[in-house]
Amino acid sequence: MSDRELRVSKIRNGTVIDHITGGHALDVVKILGITGHEKGPITIAINVTSKRLKAKDIIKIEGRELNPEEVHKIALLAPHATINIIREYGVVEKEEVKLPSVIDDIIKCANPACISNSNEPVRAKFYVDCEEPLLLKCHYCGYIMEKKDVLQQF
């Protein structure tokens, strides 16, 4: 290791979220509900040099594997991210996040007058109009939500 390198230790078991759009790691941590009071170590690297992106962020979470809903949440903010499941220091599963064309019941409509925000038994549903910049169209009221609207919910 040279004087210019900084090594981050491998995790034994858990999840590595790689290729997060530079500067969005803290947003991803927020939507995953990570508060810093978890038992295992969490490593966050922001604006790391990358061949694939101008800059990328990386998050390593010891002792936690993400569920499909959490992966869909990450896709809202980091559509190029890669999820690596680690067991006994090795990658056992690698998956690129994919933003589904329809998002069901993960976020709420930002329009307070939308029926999905009433007492009616209706679950929020959105269509992805655009991935970058993120634009979501509400199934019920047609309201267009942006990434900032999504971030305000977490």
C-alpha cells in the first residue's frame, strides 16, 4: 500500500452498495433507515474515483442483507448502483439495481389532495417517466414527483 492509498477493511457478512451516484451515499443511508446506532460497522465513502462514473459513493453495511423493497428504494436515488451480498468475506451475490417501470406502495404522492393520501383503501402507485433526472407520475392524480420529493419522505 502506498502513501496515497487508504484501505477500507473487508466486511465478513453483509452488503456493499457500490456505484452510487457521487454525493448520494448519505441519501441512500437515510432511505435505508440507518441512524448510526446499529451494532455493526458501516463504512461510507463519498466521491471516490471511478472508471464507470465521474465519481461514485460506496456503502458497506456489516451484518445486514437488503430486502427487495430496500433495493427498489435505492434504485429511486441511485439507478446505477450495484448490490453485493457478502458472506465469509466473499461476494456470493451481485445485482445491479433496476428501477421498475411501476413503483407500488414504496413512497407516497407529494400531492396532498391525491386519493392515495386519503382514508380510502388505495395504495400509492407511480409510473417512471424518466430515470435521470428522476420523474415519477402518480397513477391517480397525475402529479409529477422529482427526486427531491422522494427524499423528503425519508
